[in-house]
Amino acid sequence: MYHLKRFFKQLFFAIIYWILAFSIFILIRFIAHGEEQGTMFVNPKNEVPITEWIHFGIILGVLVGIFYAIIEFVFDKFITKNIYLGLTILLKTSIYLIVLIFSLTFIITLIELDMDIDLPNERGWWKTSALFWLATSYFFLASFIFLFLKLVYEKFGRGILINMLIGKYRNPTEEERVFMFVDLKSSTTIAEEIGHNKYSKLLQDCFFDLNKIVSRYDGDIYQYVGDEAVITWKLKKGLKHNNCIELYFAFKKLLEKRSKYYMKTYNLNPFFKAGVHGGKLIVAEVGTVKKELAFHGDVINTTARIQDECNKYDESLLISEELLSRIKLKSKYNTKAIGDILLKGKQDTLKIVAINEY
């Protein structure tokens, strides 16, 4: 259900994007080459209004958007992880070329029927069509922009791109956030047993599984540090539907579900422990080369220290009582007070609670 919902969300944005992209393309062609209007635009500028051409641009945008969403979804879910980037680019380029040939041939046929004009659409017409190759170049440029926006969205999280564009984080900004540190248990021992190369692949697999579900719970990956992933939420999103708790147990269940794969590949079942805490901290843009958002504040250090206590108390998920008091915990969970703990590097004690499923 989640993957279906995600696909339709991608489908919606892809259709909107490509409708706008091809409408802009037709507008540029109409303004710059109105008198001759290229191979497809054969009528005088005043004879066919711009709205008529935009109408075909919308149809083309919907058609390409549907194919684009399907192709990107299939590659992201089933193919990209298993083949090299170069081969992925080659396959996508070939598929998109076929999609463009089909889509533009279909649009030309519609134009012929609607305007009662003769346009080149015989087999292989696209090979010598200057307009086809212009539209193809435009498509790949627009596709690059689309993928760039997608990468920025995935790197910084929802809403961050707009905030960075308007300079919200140019000056340090205070926010309330929830953080979760997820760390592979017995990582040193595992690395020694299976070797560093295989250990690195194990982390790739685990974090790939984590990425499958993190957006389902409105979380954003802040960074990966060795065998540890740092996940963050705006406070409201983290508390909503117990997202900051649900994510951990969903990740745990996914790893258990894939236990056969992990046993066959690595002869072990990976287990992650986690610490959760929240509060106010500072968000700011740092750096000019490889610019990124940085979070500064005691919340992050405290969350890391809470996670460090998991081994000591033999617990998989620890959370500060301060944050837990703001969560309406579901009945499927039980809690156990660990007590007032003096965390490493801290002067004051902090009440910590363990959370488990019944």
C-alpha cells in the first residue's frame, strides 16, 4: 500500500512537471519560430493560436509524465541497486528515446487529425527531424533538472530546498526537532568476522532497507557516520502517529523479514539499537564547497549518549523521559524506566526509558 501511494505521488508530480516543461518548450518555439514554426509548426503564426499548441503540449506532458514516473519508480525499486550507474544511465537513455519517439509520433498524428495538415510521421521520420532532436535535447535537459530537484529533496528533506532558496538558514535559525541515532550492534566484532569489504556491503544493504521506509514515517536522513544513521524530524512530525518510535520497529521488522537474505549473504542477522531525544537546537547553512545544513545543539550529543547506553542496559530502544512525556504512546508498546542516568560528558542526570513491543 505504501509503495502504491508513493508511486501515485511521484506520478502526480511527474505529470505536472512535464506538462509545464513541454508547454514552455512550445511557447519558446512559438515565439522564436512563429512564422515557420519548425517541422511540426507549419501553419502561419496568426492562423493557429498559441492556446491550440499548448493543448498538444499538455497531452504530450501527460503522456511523457506517465511513462517517466513508471520508469523512475521501477528503476528505483528494482534495478538501480543491482547495476552500475553507467549502465543505469545507458538503459534509461535508450528507454526514454523510445518513449519520445512513440509520444511525439502520437502527438503528430493528433495534430494531423485536428488541423487537417500533412506532417512527416512515416516509419523512421524522427531520424532526420531537426525538431525531434531538439525536443529530445530539451527533454534530457529538463530531466536533468527534475532529477537534480529530486536529489536535493532526498538529501535535505521536505521543504528544505525552498527554505534554502529564500535564505532561511543563511543565518542560524532555532527549531524544535526529534533525533534518532540508529547503530549496528556488535559492529566491531562483525567487521572482524566477515572482513571490512563484506562489512561495508552489509551496511549498504541495511541502510538501503532503512531508506525504503524512512519517508513512510516522515523522517529525514541527516547523515551516515560509519555504522550509524542519524534520522531527524520536525517536532510535530516526529510526534505525530508515534513516527519517531514506529520507524525503529518498522526497520527492525524489515530486517527480520529479510533474515534469510542476510543469513545467506553474511551468515548473520543484523540488529540495530537506537536512542531518541528531542528539543530546541540551531539549524544553519555551513560551507561554500559541498554546502550542507548543520544542526548545532545539545540535543544531538544527548541523543548519541542515550544510544550509547543501549548495550549497558541490554535494551534496543531508549528514549528520554522528557520526549516520551510528549508522545501518546500506542497500547502495543510497553515502557520500562531505566532511571536517572549520568550520561558521558554530561553534568546533570537524565531520565531514560526503554520501549519495547508486547
